[in-house]
Amino acid sequence: MKKDIHPDYRAVVFEDTSSGFKFLTKSTGTTKDTIVWEDGKTYPCMKIEVSSASHPFYTGKKMFLDTAGRVEKFQKKYAKK
């Protein structure tokens, strides 16, 4: 395998901003945020909007999530004239 061509694969904490759920896994994602995990070590922290703790498919709850005004943009574009 060639050296210095692959991204850094390391442990990263993902934090669901809508539910506060956090989990530790490995990723090549980059971020400047850090967090102290349960084991006392500091890890990079990636903020995400939806995870298995907040997604309606996994929770069984209907939830409306509009992060960038996408619904309004769609309704404006396809509104009946």
C-alpha cells in the first residue's frame, strides 16, 4: 500500500445536536471541535443533525425537521397558481 495517500482514520465522537446522543466510532472526517469522552480521553467531535436516536424510522415518532427552509422553498416553487 502506498504511504501518505490515505486520510487519517481515527476515533471520533459524533454528537446528535437534536437529541444530545453521542457515540464513539472511527472516521476520516475532520473537525476542530473536541470532547472529553467517558474514558477520560479527548476526541474530535463531529456535530450531526440526525442519528438513530432522533430519526423517525428508528424512534417511531413523527418529527418535523427543517434545517434550511427547504419546505418553504419547495412550496414556493410548486405552489398552485
